[in-house]
Amino acid sequence: MRYLLTLILAIFIFAGCSGKEFYEPEDTVGDYDNTTASLNGDIISMNKDGATLDSGEIITKRGVSKFKIKEGYNFLNISDDKVITSNYKDKIMVEDVVYDVGGVVVAASLQKNLLALLFSDNSIQLFNTDTKKILLREYFTHSFVNDTRIANPYFMSNLILFPTLDGKIVIVSQGNNKVIKNIVVDADGQFNNIIFLDVVNDTLIAATPNKIISVGNNSLNIKDYDLRDIIVHDATIYIATIDGQVMKLDIALNELAKKKYKYAKIYSLAYGTSLYALESQGYLINIPEDFSTDTIYDFSFDNEQKVIALGDTIYYDDEYIILK
């Protein structure tokens, strides 16, 4: 009887595994031949703007920094030419200056003496680093489950854009330090924190894992996509979706071109002289500007490790590669 139960269990496990589908290109052109370089450690934490290595060094959009952060702190942002880190308890650091903020900061940006902070309880705060005074504190609906790619606040002229963990953009005036408007990007979904926030040609682009929104020129555009990744290059939006699609959009979210890769699980997008998509089974897909064709390279990496793409560089395992 025990043997029979074991056999039945094995059959169910095998049937479940055999039903899994993976991306398999018809052909590849071999290994991607650009030179890789080593990192001085493994990635232990990351967000949309960078990562922390276990050596204390950080990765930013400017590349690998030899600046070492204090033990127990993690990279949040490089803003106003200063590195901002959090201990994910009650303190943040701006370069080597510690501020006790009394809560877990998960995103932050700096402009001169103004710190814009987002906390894990989905509250926002505007803090004056000169006077050590809180200029604004607002609380929003608590979000218990979040995508790790939490976007940082954005200073835009005399406005501050705060991305929240419940799918909103909170707009604060620097003139009176008050909330003047809320833009709802995504009111639904289990994971609906803002994972991308940028301003392109005076158009606000924001995204959650489920939606993209663009606001500008007296127009509002919203599209539903299950996102794997989103980047902007030269006023063009590129996205990868959970169902294996790679798309090119304009800033009004019109689809300009797309390709579908059956069963593909795309980890990240990057842009060298053209678009690249890193696929989980060990492939690097290169797509030209017009999406007319593609070139698929073998690209070995440990898909159990953290991977981040910033600009034209992919950081993976304990290495990185600058794309052509």
C-alpha cells in the first residue's frame, strides 16, 4: 500500500513537471561576445534605481560605485548627486549623515535641503535636512504586499511627485508643502505599488505591475499590461509582459511595434544601441529599433540570483556586462 501511494505521488509530480513550458528559440547565434567584468560581491537588495552588494558597494545608473555604504544599510537612490540609504528600521543616511525618521523608509529623493520619503506603512513625508523639521506627513491605505521595484519620489519644477504603495501618485506643492492632487494609477490588484515613475517631454509616465499611465498635454492615457519590466529610452517606452511580449510604445501609450516570445519569462530590459531582453532560460534577445527582426544569443546566468538592468548594463550573479 505504501509503495502504491508513493507511485501515485510520483506520477502526479511527474505530470505536474512535464506540464511546465519553457521558452526555446528555434536558433541562436551563440554566446554574446561583449566582455564581462566582475563585481566585488553579490547583489543582496535592489530597486528600480540601483542595488546593494554584500561588499557594501553599490550599483547606480552611473555604474558600479566604489562608495561603500554603512553596514546594515541598503541603497535607495542617488539624488542631487548624493547617495541615500536606509536601514529599513528607523533611519536613513544621506552620504554619511544619519537622520532618525522613526520608521522604515523604502524610497527617497533629495533636492537641496528637501528629502521626499516614502515609508513602508504607505505614508509620505517631506523633511527639511537643515532644520530637521517635518514639513508634511500624509498617510494612505496600508499595503501589505508590494512589488520590490518601488519607485522613488520625483522633483518636478515646484512640484514633488510621491509614488505610493497603493497605486497613486501624490502631487505636493513646494510652495506651501501641501497635497494638491492625487492621480490614481491602479486602484486594483494585489501588487499595485508604483514601480516606475518618470517625466518625459513634460509627460508623466508611471506604472504599477498591472497598468501604465501617461499624463500630459491635457490628455490622460491608461493601458492594462501585466508587466515584467518597463524602461524609457529617447522618449520611447519599452515594456516586457508576463506572457512573453516585448512592446514599443510612444508617450501617449500607442503601440508602435511588438514581438511575442512564447513561454518567455523576461527578467529585465536594457538599451545599448538597441533594445535587449534578458530571458530566464539563458537567452539574450536583441531587437532593432524598427522591431523588424531579432537576434538571440546564449547568455548563461543563475536565474535564482538577483538580476538588475540599468541603462546599457546588465548586472547578474557577481558580474556585469555593458551591451553594444
